[in-house]
Amino acid sequence: MFLEKQSNGIKLFVRLSPKSKREGIEGIYTDPDGFERLKIAVSAPPVDGKANDALIKWLAKYLHVAKSSITLTAGTTDRTKTLVIQGDPAELIKKLEISK
């Protein structure tokens, strides 16, 4: 599963595609070791954290949460990222279920 429920939100595992023509969810990506990640595309280039910023901005808009409630906890220079999103876990999961 590409997310983990926590007491105060969710932990989201993402495979980022920077420099894409369209921004949005592209489906589920499975790592070679079988770990699932939500594949998200952003138009920003992977330079100086621009793609990370674009990912957080896009997720905040998509999930209707403040950008400050999203924290990138792993993968700042990698395509695979882990984010912690503060909020009602049930609501956040429901919004991401469309992507399954």
C-alpha cells in the first residue's frame, strides 16, 4: 500500500516524475522489491528543490490541506519520496482512494 495511516494523518510514499507535461496522479508504481508508491507527475524540473516544492503544492491543492501540513521526510534528492500529511486520516485516505 502506498500510504500508512497514522494517529494525526498519513504517511504517503511517492514516486515523483519531474518535468512532465501534465501534473497529477499517474497511478501506482511498484518498486522492484514489491513496495507500492503513488506515482505523481509535476512540471517543475528536479533542480534546487523545485520539483519537491511543486509536489507539496500540488498535493496540498489536491487534498485541500495547507502546504504547511505536508512534510517531506525522506527522498529530497531522489525520485522516491516519503511525506507526512497532517489531518484527518480517514478523510485523506478517502481522497486518495480514487487513485487505486
